[in-house]
Amino acid sequence: MNLRAPQLHFDERDQLATLCKASGDPLRLNVLRVLASDSFGVLELAQIFAIGQSGISHHLKVLAQAGLVATRREGNAIFYRRALAASEMPASTLHAALLEAIDRLQLPADVQSRIADVHARRNAASEDFFARMAGSFQARQDLIAGLPQYCDSLLALLDALSIDPTTTALEVGPGDGGFLPELARRFGQVTAVDNSPAMLELARQQCEKLGLENVRLELADALLDDCATADCVILNMVLHHLAAPGEAMKQLARLVNPGGSLLITELCSHNQNWAREACGDLWLGFEQDDLARWAIAAGLVPGESLYIGLKNGFQIQARHFSRPPLTTLSLTGNLGTAR
Ligand SMILES: C[S@@+](CC[C@H](N)C(=O)[O-])C[C@H]1O[C@@H](n2cnc3c(N)ncnc32)[C@H](O)[C@@H]1O
């Protein structure tokens, strides 16, 4: 008699069963909902769900084994994000449908309020940094990537848009205002909003020195305050200072007039943890795919991209996203009309 052990196959049924088991828990569904457009560390998730660290770690392990969450290393820290359904996997149809259903869930009010607390803490760290470090801003920028290193590429992207000189631009986070002369030259009216009084003062000095009369400076938080919309919205090295960049992309998209553009210059994903301390970075750059995914979720259409490798090992991505004109918008129902 042949008494061979039964062969274990991790087949399609097992994958489906693992996925069903992992998602068969209300708390784990809420974790996936929370991770829809942001990534969080274990401690942050423990706080958001008001449970112990070992409890949330267990749930994350179950979700990871089912391929529903993935980790992203940010220097010494590990962040959890949602894993996308890989089309070649047998359970991918269920996976995609599950995420779609989860996105329709409303998060409990207490969870939403604790997410806001986590974001407020991240924002406070960033704001505090710019308040303290405005005096050494340029030197710190140069440690990683200063405007001269990506200015030409950004201008190439901008000039490919064939800008009508009567249109408007909004620069979010102009820092010391280094890019404002280029915008002032190309657009009829430029608004620059920064939530740091110290940084805005540097931009004001720059505008005064160069006599930039069509530039208006505003002390405002581009995500929280009511900013005027513009035909072209520009963010240079700002997104990695924002508490929830995926969510931020939705707010930024609303600042773009229909038919207009969002230009983002950002660091590509890196593992230089010292940048947090030295430059106040909340995120160590971004994957190219993440930016595109967030932009699409915000109703924008990815356009041209340029990548710039620097001698110090960092890589910069200059990205163009467009907001469809109103005719297309009214068909898709995305974003609504401009404010
Ligand atoms: C690293 S600096 C980039 C400055 C400039 N764009 C450059 O590339 O040199 C980031 C700037 O964004 C500003 N900032 C961060 N979060 C902001 C927000 N929510 N709204 C407006 N400005 C913000 C900071 O105060 C700072 O001036």
C-alpha cells in the first residue's frame, strides 16, 4: 500500500478562502477603508482604531497574508498601504470588487476624528519645521534637490502646455519664491499660497526685489482654506510635506479649473531617512505609480513626465496631470464644477 502524504496545493480555492477569511471581519474592512488613500504605521493604526498594538498587528498580518495590504519602508519606519488587485491572480476579481465595495463604506465618526488627529500631528511637525528653519531654507533644500536642479525640466513641461498669457497660475508652497519669476513671466496673474508666515516673508522679499507685480501672496493652507482656483496649479517639493498626500491630491484637483493643469515636482521614492530630520520631510518621496493612481482617483488625467537623476543619488519626477474640460466632466460626473 502506498501511504504517501497528501500533496498540499495552494490553489485558487485556497487563495479565495484566504481572501474571504481575511475580509470577513468588520474591523479589517475598516482598516482597508482607512488605507484607501493614505498609508499609516502600526502605531498610527492602533491609535485610529483605539486598540492595542498587538491587536492591530495581528489584523495587519492576516490582511497581508491574503495580499490585501502591503508594506512600504520609509527609512526606519514601516507604513501599511492597500495592495492593488494583481490581474494575473485568480482572486483578483473578488479583490477588486471588495475594494470597490469598501470604498462606498462610511467610516465611523470616531475613526474619522482620530484620523484627523494623526494628520494634525503630521502637519504640526511639518509647520513647526518651516517656522524654525526658514533662515536656513536654501541650504537645506540644496542637501537634496534645489530649484536649479529641476527648473529646466519643469519649464520644459510647462512650456509644452502652450500657455495662454492671460491665464492664471497658483503655486502652492512657493518657499522662498524662487520659481515665481518664471510663473510671473508666463501667466497673466499668479497667486502663491504658503501656510508658513516665515516662508511667505522670503517669497515676499523675492517679489519685491524683482518687482513681480502680477504675483499675489497669500498666507493660507492650500488644503484647509478657501483658495481661488487657477488654470495651472504648481507644487514643487511640497507633496512630501503633506500629512495625507493621496487625499491632498483630491483637494488640489479641485483648485484646477476645468481644462487646466496640475504640475507636481517631487522626489522619487528613496530611503535616506536623514531627510526627515534635516529637511522636515514627512514622506521619503513617492513611487511614480502612486502619484498617477492618486491623480486618477482625483479625476485627473496623467500626461507627460520627466525624470531627473541627481549626482547625490536622489531622483526627481516632474509630472503633468490635466483636469478634463467641462464637457467631459459633466459626462463622467467627476469633480463637479470649479468653485
Ligand atoms: C520644501 S518647501 C518647497 C519650496 C519651493 N516650492 C521649492 O521647491 O523650493 C515646501 C513649502 O510648502 C509649504 N507648505 C507645506 N504645506 C503647505 C500647505 N498645506 N499649504 C500651503 N503651503 C504649504 C511650506 O511652508 C514650504 O514653504
